[in-house]
Amino acid sequence: MPLTTLAGLIAGLALLLAGAEALVRGSAWLAVRCRVPPLVIGLTVVAFGTSTPEMAVSVLSASGGQGDLAVGNVVGSNIFNVLMILGLSALLIPLQVSRRLIRLDVPLMIGASLLAWLLAMDRHYGRLDGVLLLTGLLAYTALQVRSGLRARADSERNEFEVEYGERVEGRLALFGHLALVVLGLALLAWGSNLLVDGAVTLARTLGLSELVVGLTVVAAGSSLPELATSLIAALKGERDIAVGNIVGSNLFNLLAGLGLAGLAAPAPLDVSPNALAFDYPVMVAAAVACLPIFFTGYRIDRWEGLLFLGYYLAYGAYQALFAAGASTVALLHSALAWYALPLTALTLLVIAVRAWHRQDGKRRSDPAEPLQDKDTDVGGHRREQRGDHHDSPRQLVVAAYRPGHDEAGRGGRAGEIQVEDAQIGTAETAQPGTEGR
């Protein structure tokens, strides 16, 4: 391996980690300051920002006539995001999933995956397909902005100040954190370019096809911002960002990555029959698997993260054997398609049905106290608690520590974003000497 390639890989990885840290800090502070739920920030600013490498790679590849690389990058990145990144994040700490993700964002991710697969059935992406995908992106972004504004309007200033402390007034602090977000995005894009360039050079030296390179090396390399951002968010306890980042990134990859690639290509993008027969179904199956896993307990446990990782290792083994032309690739394909996937689908269905029966039993046994959800975003928590009472009174909240604000009393360092376990109740349910469920 040339020293320049190795240096590019190391420098790219370092820039990715630094950019992810800056982006999480800046966006989480802005979520607190603007009273926007962290989940909405994860689904828009963070998710879209960390997906810019995939979009840049796909657009540049499409404009250069490398359709397999452009399509493989998007499909492979979505598979990597769900199976590898969510798997690793759940192994670090079980991830809580808000009801909003299950009701809206995950179904939208499944719908976008099915739409991308349907549009590729004629084995190409044309300009009309690109316009359709970009229209979906605009509608999704408008939905997120509307949700954020509604959450802000429903929140109360007094409760906000009690939970998060005094707000730092003045434009200097706001511009400083906006600059931190921009710096994080710039470092992510720069680091991804260095890392992907080095990985592609190395892969082509080995004589791999563009489709395999896009599905594996480029997809994993361009998804490292999502990996770094989700892992850091999980370690910080910002679990809305950790999970919402993946869902939003997958939507952005499909709608913006493929949409802009279809418009930038001088001719319709060709889609490989191998990708249609195997990789697209795997992408859709990974998206669909999120729904029952998220629904059972509104969390991703460690064993479920291990299940995701196992499937990605099997998928990677299939790609390696396919690239090498090994005779065992057909056997592995059959094992995945006719044994592992159906067995997992049946298991997830049984788990989902049992979870539904448990929730239905709780509703019938205690009709006076509706079933509550855990760890929803802050804006959604305030809104639903005063209305439908879907949220648990115990919730992880993000505390933004500012210079000079009670640093000694809280034990936090200035400017550091931490997580505290807070008891949140309502006037109707909270009583002296009792503790929220």
C-alpha cells in the first residue's frame, strides 16, 4: 500500500471523528436553545449533514458515467447504517426509540426504500425519477420543520428554563454554535473525501468491480460520519440523535443522493441486475426489520444490535465471495434468502405480537392510566404529556452547560453537553412522596 494512501486513510478518519464531535455538540446546543426536540435535529441537521459524503460521491460518480458506483454507494450505505451502525450503537448502550420514529419516520424510510426499488425495476434512474425523489425530500424536510415549530410553540418558557437553566442571550453565542456546526460539516466532508479516495484507490488495485466497491468500501467509508456521530451521541446519552440520525440519513441518501444523481447523470443511470436481485431486497429488509424491533419496548437491546451486526457480517461475506467468484457464493445466497431472513422475520413477528398483547393487557387492566412511552424528545414529551399522556415521567434530558452557569453545583465543565436523569411529572399525576413510573 502506498504511504500516501495510508496517510489519507488515517487523516480522513481523524477528521471524521473531529467533525462528528463538533456537529453533535453544536446541534444539540442549538436544539436546546431553540426549543427544538433533539430528535428533529437528528432527523434533519445532523442526518443531512453527515449524509453529504454519500451525496457528493453519488453525484460525482453519476456525472462521470459511473452508475454502478453511484447506486451501489447509496444502497450499501443504507445497509451499513442500519445493520452496522445501529448494531454497534446498541451494543454500547441499549437505545431508546421514541414513538415518533415508529409512527412516522421509520414508515417513511420503508416507503422511500420501496420507492427507490420500484423506480429501479426498469434497470435505470432517469431525470423524472430524480425529480420525483427530490420532491419527496422537500416534503419530508417541510414536515420536519413544521414538527419542530409545533414543538416549540407547545413548550412553555418557564418549564424550559427550569429544566435547562438560564438561556444565554445575545447573538455571539448563537453564531459561535452555528460556526461549530458548520465546522463539523466541513471536517466531515473533507475527511470523507480523503478516506473514500484512499479506499477506492486500494480497492481498484485489487481489481474489484465498481458495484462491489460502491456497496462495500465506498459505502462504509462515506458512512463513517454517521458511525462516528451515532456512537458519540449514544455515549453521551443523546439517544434520540443516535437513532434519528440513522433514519434521517437513510431517507436523505435515497431521496437526495439518488435524486441528484439521476439529474446529474448525462444519461439514465444503469442499475445492475445483481443489485436488483439481492442488494435492494436486503436494503428493504433492513428497513422493515426496524419497525418490529423498535416497537417491542421502544428500545434496541444489545442482543438485537448483535443480530444486526451478524447480518451485516454475512452480507459482507457474500460480497467478498461474489467479488472473488467463489463457488460457495450461491450457497450463502440461498442460506440468507431462504433460511436466515425468513427465520428472523418470523421471530420478529412473534416478538411484535407478544409486545402488542402485553400493551393491550395493560390498557384493559388499568384503563384509567394510559400506556406511556419512554424517552421521547423533549418537545414531544411536553406536548403529549399535556394531551394524550403517552410519555414516561422518567426521561433523559439534555443539559447544556454554559460558561459561568452553576458549574460547581452541577459538576459539569463549561460548554460541555451532558445528560441527567430527571423526574418529570404533571400537576394531575405527581403527588408528594410518590415516584413516577
